[in-house]
Amino acid sequence: MILYFLCFVLFLVGLYGVITRRNVIKIVLGICIMEYSINLLLILIGYVHDGVAPIIVKGSAETNFVDPLPQAMVLTVIVIGLATTAMLLAIAIRVYRKHGTFDIREIKNLKG
């Protein structure tokens, strides 16, 4: 139970970084921390103590299998998170080239 609470605290740390920081790079890092906390939560949900891989062999009497769905979801979330982070950093670099700063307060007149 304490591990789920720590995942929630890690998510709140990332959310705090997104809400309170004005630097675009720090906001992207806060989003990454939030993504990692969700990954950790999914891994904890799928964990089974003394569980084995869900491979059924003839003559096997194992019934304590690990659910592979959370593991597959985490792999998918990692790939999507990597693509999202790359896109956010590319946008941050383009904004920096145009305005010369990463500070959101100084970038007020974003016109297309």
C-alpha cells in the first residue's frame, strides 16, 4: 500500500513541477516524471509475489501467473512517452530559436 502512495507522491512532484515552473524544459521534465510514476503504478498493479510467466506447459500445475497486460501497457506507454517528450522538446527548441528564451512569461505574443 505504501508503494502506491509513493507513486502518487511522485506524480504530485511532477504535477508541482508542471504547474509552478516557468521554464519550458522544466515543464517537460515534470511531464516525464508524471509519466514515469504512471509506469511504476502499472508495474506495481501487475506484480504478483512468486508469480511465473503465463506459459502453460503440459503437466504444469502452476496457478500463480503474472498478468502480462500491465507489462504490455507499460511498454506501450514508454514508446508513446518517448515520442511525446521528443515532440515537446522539438517545440521548445523552435520557441527558443524564435524568441531567444525558455521562459513562458517572456513569450506572451505567440503568433502563427
